[in-house]
Amino acid sequence: MYENKSQAQMYDRLYQDRKDYDAEAAQVAGFVRARKAGASSLLDVACGTGIHLAAFGKHFDRVAGLDLSEWMADVASERLGGVPVHRGDMRDFELGETFDSVVCMFSSIGYLRTVEDLDSAVAAMTRHLAEDGVLAVEPWYFPDTFLPGHVSTHALGDGHRGISRVSHSTLVDGNVTRMEIHYLVADSEAGIQHRSEIDLLTLFSREDYTNAFRKSGLAVEYVETGGGRPGFFLGTRA
Ligand SMILES: C[S@@+](CC[C@H](N)C(=O)[O-])C[C@H]1O[C@@H](n2cnc3c(N)ncnc32)[C@H](O)[C@@H]1O
């Protein structure tokens, strides 16, 4: 997905413009505090370039991140100074410490392919929860809420560097979505470059998510967030 540092840096620039990371972090901190008032630590699984983590650092005394991509984790480490950013796979990571909250944002869990992988990821996140901790997972869409044919466009620039992004999403193989994304990046020195990627994400059902939480020993609820986002599954120890 992100095969080198420059792609991770492009993601970082683009998505800060596309999403309100501060507001999302504040919302999730609210979900956590409503269930564990004194929560003071948070682990962001699939933290990407660490933009949410920077915001979570304003709400929690101790934060840490984990991502599969060395390039995304590199950009996160540069952004966050001394904050630990681990390399690892959400399905089987083991950090040897627990947190009052573990979160997995921006549908990153949808990159998993099978229900077994989903179960393993939720179990690994749960193992990192403190006794009465809170797990918050932002899913990808569900089979009945995904809109095939969806087109998204976005552009930003400052006169020296600009990025434009278009994407088109379809459904393949029953429950896998295929998002084809094309980027044009203009730089005053390097000129214009084109790159594209194809992201495959799984449409797990609501039951797949709730079963994964329950198998890990968590009571689970689903909360809507509105704004075209897929909501959150929130887990606390049953
Ligand atoms: C859409 S990005 C979201 C990044 C970040 N959470 C954000 O909100 O900007 C998806 C992230 O999931 C990470 N990822 C995908 N599969 C993963 C896995 N199995 N374990 C850990 N991270 C994974 C990718 O490297 C990427 O950084």
C-alpha cells in the first residue's frame, strides 16, 4: 500500500486536508471517557503517519502507535518525537504492556481479508487492554451500506506543491471492495508525477465484528458517527 517514504509523506499531506483528525480524536476520547472516566493511556493500532496520535496526546498522558508499514511508522515517529511507534501486524502483535484504551481508526481493519484475521486482530487488541479498558474500532462499510460506483475527488496545493486525488470504488468477490485511486503530484522542482494504487477492503458484517469482540470476552456496542463515516464498535470487558 505505502511502498516508500515519499508515498507515506504524500498520504500525510493529503489526509490532513481531507479529514478533521483533531475532532475525530476528541470524539473517540469522549467514547473512551464515557466508559472509563480515568482513562490515561491509549494505543493506536494501524496508526499510519500518527496524525490521530498527535491529537490523542492532548487527551491521554501516555500514547503509543503500531503500524505494519515501516514508511508510515517512520513518518509517525518523526511527527511524534519520543512517542513509541511499533512496527507490527494487528493480527499478532505483542507489546508486553497494556493500555486503558486501544483504538483502530479510519477503517484500517478492513484491510484484513478473512473473519479469522478479524478475530485474531480483535483478540490481539484486547490482550493489550487494561482490566477495565475500552476498545474502539472504526470498521469499513457493511455489505448493506457500501455504495458501489462511489467517486471521490480532492485537490490541494500551495503554489509550490500540489496533489490531486480521484478514486472509484467497486465491489468484487462478493464482500471485497476495490478502490482504484489515482494521484497527480506537482512539485516546482520535480514537475508532475502520476501514481495509482488499488486498495482492497473487506465488507465484514456487523455480526462479524460483534462476534469477534464477544469471542475476545468483550461486551460490544455499535455507535453511529454520521458524516458519511462508518461508526464505531466499542468494547469493554464483559
Ligand atoms: C487508511 S490508513 C489509516 C492510517 C491512520 N489510522 C489514519 O487514520 O490516518 C491504513 C493503515 O493501516 C495499516 N495497516 C494495514 N494492514 C495492517 C495490519 N495488518 N497491521 C497493522 N497495520 C496495518 C497501513 O499500513 C496504513 O497505515
